[in-house]
Amino acid sequence: MTTAPARLPSGLAETLLELQEQSPLLVALFDARDVLCHANPAFREAYCVEPDGLLTWADMMRDNHAHGRGALIETEDIEAWISAVSNRRGKLPYRAFEVDLCDGRWLWVTETVQAQGWMLLVASDITNLRQDNRSLRLAHVRALAAAQTDPLTGLSNRRHGMQMLQDVLSRSEPWPLCIAVLDLDHFKAINDGLGHAAGDRVLCDFARQLQASIRREDGCARIGGEEFLLILPATGAPQAQAIMERLQDRVRKARPLEGPADPASRGYTCSIGLTQAIWGESANTLLARADTALYQAKAEGRDRIFLAD
């Protein structure tokens, strides 16, 4: 038997909103699509943003990086940086970390994620606190992130992908759970015919298409040369198949190698093996079932999805 949540006393919600508007704490609310839906004055001032119902976290970071304001982002490839940070963002119910701002402030940030995907971000200015060993801590955080990230695409690497899969299999909340193994079709022909630089552009484009097609709570990793893993928590097979179909549509339209000579031939496709997890199944067994489904998709002609029994 479930108990209905207690109703807030009259006026309390308005008081809470008024207090967070006055607070020096940075407060922001993102929806399941990672759109900034609310931000108090302290957050808007720090990150130079105004919620308009359309601005996503990724677009906010792109703007900060392009104009040298808000978050201090030290990278020459903002898309790879966004991919790398997205590997950790919203994957746990609660997370805390440090952030530097371009104006010299140093923030302690917490993220609390609701089961339905809403994320509450609260940050406090800790610039004036003791910074003993901070450089050592930052070096450790950066080394850990580098150890978890594929340097070409910015996605998680195989080791971190398998760790994410093991973690989600051990929790009871995200069920049903599906995973997909994705492989680029005829990728060797791209490398051999157009060179490895062209192959790298295709891999990076596919990583962007993959991240644009999934939710914040989903995990994705590059687990081989042209092979990728996608983890879809709280997703049954029909919904997962619909997500994969939308991804394939995006990939078929992508032209990362488009040039003056026959641009229509510069596209690429992917094959997908999809399966739904069984409670108690190990990560390796689940991955093997998805791999078998991928081989079946390849055998049936490529550029298709095969759903394992």
C-alpha cells in the first residue's frame, strides 16, 4: 500500500521559491531531455544564461566555451569534451564535484537525479576555503576521466562501458533494461579507400549521432575499433527498438565525408544487435547475447536491427 505524499502547507512552496531566488547558492533544474527549465539569479549570472525552454546543458557549455564565460572549459574540441562529461552526467542518483568558472570562482556542485529524469543542480562558492591539495585532487580527477574515455570520440572506453553495465545490472530501479551493440558497416573500405583520417571522422560523427539519439541516463561506449555499446536503463525491447530505428535514420542521412565528388556516396550505415537483460544475468553474458544478435544483423544484409530472443 502506497501513501500519498503530504501536501505542503499553504504558502510554503512560494516561500521556498522566494528564498532560492535570494540565495547566493546556484540552483538550476534540468528536465529529462537536459533542457534548462529553471535557474535562480545566482546560476544565471554565473553561467550567463536565461532559461527559455529550449536551452540544453550541452548548448550552454558550447556558448560558455565559445565566448570565454561561465564554466572554464580548457579544450580545443568542445564536442569531444561534451561527450566525455556526458559519460558521467546524470548516470547516478547523486553526484558531487568541483567546477571552475572563467571569473576565477571555484564551485562545489551537486547533482540529484529523480527517477523520471529531472535533475536538480545546487552549487556553492568555495573559492575562499582552504585549497590544500586541490591541485593533486584535480590531477586525480582528470587522470580518472582520461582512463575512462576513448580519446578519439570522447565516449566511454570499453573498460568504463563494462563498468557502467555492471553497475546498472546490480541496481533494481532501472528495469527493464536493454543493451545494444552497434557496428559500422563496411568500415574497412572507408579506411582503405579514403584513409584513416576519413575513418576517424566517420567514427566521431557516429559518436555524435549516437549521443544525439539517446537520453541523459543512457550510457554509451566505444568498445572496439568500429564497435559501440549502448546501455538503455528503464527501457523495454519495443521502446529500445524505436530508439535504434531513429538512430539509424540519423546515421543514413549523415554525410561526414561529403565532398565535391559524388557526395551521395559519402554516407555510411550501421548494424545493431539489441537484447533485453534477464534479472541475474552477468554483464559478459548479456554482452555476448547482444554480440550474437549483431552478427545476425550483419548476416541478414547489414544496416538493420536484430532483436535477440
